[in-house]
Amino acid sequence: MLEAFDFVLFGGAGDLALRKLIPGLFRAHRNGELPEGTRIIPTVRNTQAVEEYKSKVREAAQKHLNKNEFKDDAWDSFATILFPMAVDISTLDEKWKELAQLLNSGDNRQRVFYLSTPPSVFSAACKHLHESGLITKTSRVVVEKPLGYDAKTAEEINSSIAEYFDEHSIFRIDHYLGKEAVQNLLALRFANGIFENLWDARTVDNVQITISETVGLEGRAGFYDGAGALRDMVQNHILQLLCLVAMESPNKMTAERIRAEKLKVLESLRPLTGNTVRFNAVRGQYVTGQMDGVTVPGYLDELGSPSNTETFVAIRAHIDNSRWANVPFYLRTGKRMKQRFAEIVIQYKDVAHKVFPEAAGITTPNRLVIRLQPEESIKIIVTSKDLGKQEMKLSPVVLNLNLADAYKDYFSDAYKRLMLDAAANNPSLFIHRAEVDAAWAWIDPIIEAWQRPENKPHGYMAGTWGPIASAQLVGSDGRSWFNIDEVGVEDSQ
Ligand code: BG6
């Protein structure tokens, strides 16, 4: 059972803390998931920020929590476990002693140090925690992406943290792994014989993984323009989803075994290098366009300077092992796309012999469509006879398992889940250093090839599905991107 712990949140007034972490901790407190006596210690820059902290986070929580979630009395109770402190991460001064005093008054309880800061200060934070004697045997550190800019910088970051924390005490967050629907992928695959037996190159034609967003730069130009969609979304979130879809069954559901299986997938990814990048990967950048009838500026207008940074990526990937031999995995993500959703589509092979005459209509291949957000659902597209008709007419029909209907009272908060897991010392949904290295090893050559002038991003209009080259990438294999909301299939419910 989880015991009272101290949660030190470096970067306590930063954007992530205000939007996700503090609201997540509030939810946990309100649900009674934080043991009595737990303390949350957000660090801020100076004493004035300490004085203003509680009113600032209150305001942010009201804004970022869902309607009806914010209640004055619940918040007042939560505020009593907040102990903001002014700590300058980069300077070992008296403030660190004050932090030490506070933590040492906590009877050897577990400590979670959450570094919600730029990676450039990870090393200083760990060093100063060490020099202040704050890293106990049961302390853990949680770090956020971006974990590096490439394999080399990731290695530097990981090594600097490893000087002070053992690998088993380092919790690298990928918030996608905290999403309920993403974890449900494991249940779907490994607790359901029907799916597990239909999950390989003999039965599957192709797999599509899409995370499409409608937002643009969101005021994050400084970070985003130095990163781009490949580093921001593919290196982590998309590759983690790919791992969960493609991995073998771990012989036990332990962190160690799950991570080992994910690593094998990353290491089996067919490298894309040099000229192969051009034929297998598309990069795009949005230009001005219409979103819901409103004209939005292009990326360069938002940025205010020239840039070759991509805001869209589509990749044809292959996993070179016997389960997935020659099955393309189409990966796609972008900003300012037509619709916001994250989805995995498993497209099955068509029937071997078409027994119905053409006049009956075309049989469409079966698809398993796993929607991760905004709503969580699992759908299966099957071909069915049009009921009530004398003649045999075939149409695609959707079998719809709407998870939200099945579990009415649940609420999914990825960060809350992951913070509680870190407090409970459960690393299953965090990334091992070897996974970070393997992901960068696959991404780096793509970035390198994209430095060539012929690989500049293709323009696409905001509010569309990305550049035409993305449709052509899949089209050249005789396939197309699938979006269940745009296909005329009848819902069976
Ligand atoms: C973050 C990226 O990791 O994930 C953002 O840095 C992106 O650019 C975000 O918008 C998407 O997360 P979600 O949970 O809203 O799909």
C-alpha cells in the first residue's frame, strides 16, 4: 500500500506543472489516493513567487480542471499539503538547506523528485540533491521529455542523471503510456485469444498509427522549432505505441519483461538511412488554412522567421522479425490537422477468394480500430449482408465497443496515474534508458537525411490531412490512410 511520501516538484510554476501536474495531484488528493501526511513541495524561483504560488495554482487549476471538478473545499484541503519553496536549481545555497530541513523532518519517507524543467538543468538538480544529502535509498527521480536532441545528447543527459541515481530509481515519463486506452492495448492483446491469434504477418495487411492534432505552436516556438514533429512526437509517443502493438507477449507483466519486449521491437525496426529516407518518410509544414471555418496562420507566420522544421511526419516502417515480416507500419503525426485524434488501425488481409458476385458489392477488409483519444473506443469493421433485402447485398458495418459506456464513472488522467506509479515505485509505464537509446538510434539517420536540401518539408494547408506526399506514400503501396469518421460505415449500435 502506498505510504505518505514527499513529492518535490522542480519547476513548480512551469507550464506543465500548472496545466497537468498540479491538477493531477489535486485529483489524486480529492479521490483519496494520496496517503495522509503526503507533502507536495513545488519549487519556484524566488520568495515573491512563493507568496503568490497558492493563488496562482488555484487559478490555473480552475482553468485546467474539467467543469465541476473544482470545488472550493476540496481545493482548500489540497492547499494544506502544498509547501512551495524558493529554490534556485543551479546554485547550491541556503535554500537547499531549507529544503533539506523540510524533507528530513519527514521520518525517512519516500521521496519523489519530479524534474519538470528543461533538461539543461537536470544535471545541476541531481548534483545539488546529492550534495545536499537528499537522495536516500528510496528516492526516485522523474524526468520529462525531451530526453535529448539526438542519441548523443540523450546519452549525456542519461549519464548525468545516472551519476546520482541508479537506473531503477530513474522514471522517464512518456505521458502516452499513462493513458488508459494505451494500457488497455496490453489487455486487448494479451487477455483476448481472438485478437492475439490474429496479430501477425499471416493475417495483418498493414498497421496505421496516427496522432493528429489541431493545435499549432501554442506559444512553444522556442522549444518546438528546435525539435520538430519527429523528435517531439515520433521518437517517443509514436514509437512507444508501435512497441505496444508489435511486441511479443512478456512472460510476466512486470516492468522488466515489458520493457525487454519493447526494446526488441525498437531494435528490430528496419533502419531508414540516406536515400531510403526519401522513399519511406514524408515531412510537412503547415501553411495558412481554414480550421472550422476560421483562417489560421501558417507555421512560418506564427514563428516569424524562416524555418525547415517539420510539423508533420508520415513514415513507412518495417519491423524485421518473423511476426511482422513485410507488414508495413504507417506512422503519422502532425499539428494543425483536420481533426484531433489518436488511433491505431489494424487492417486485416482481404478474404483469399471472393465468393460473392460483384453485384453484391465489394467486401472491405476487416479492420480493428482502436481510438485512444479524444474518446476511447474499440471498433471492428466487418462486412455484413444488408438485412431485410431479398438479394444478397454486402456493406461494411461497425461493431462498436464504446469503452466510455462500459465504464461510466472512470476518468482518465495520464499524469496523475504516472505520478502515483512513481510514488508507488512501479516503473512498468516508464521508459528504460535502453529504449531511449534504441529509439534515437532509429531516428537519428532520418534527421540526418532531412538535412539534405532535397528533403525540405512539403507544405500542407492547416485544417487538412497533411501534404499530398503523405497520401502518396501509402498510395504507392496500393493502400490509403484510414479514418473511421470519414468512411461511410453503418454503426451497429
Ligand atoms: C507532447 C508534445 O509530448 O504531447 C506536444 O510535446 C503535443 O507537442 C502533446 O501537443 C500531445 O499530447 P496529447 O496528450 O494532448 O495528445
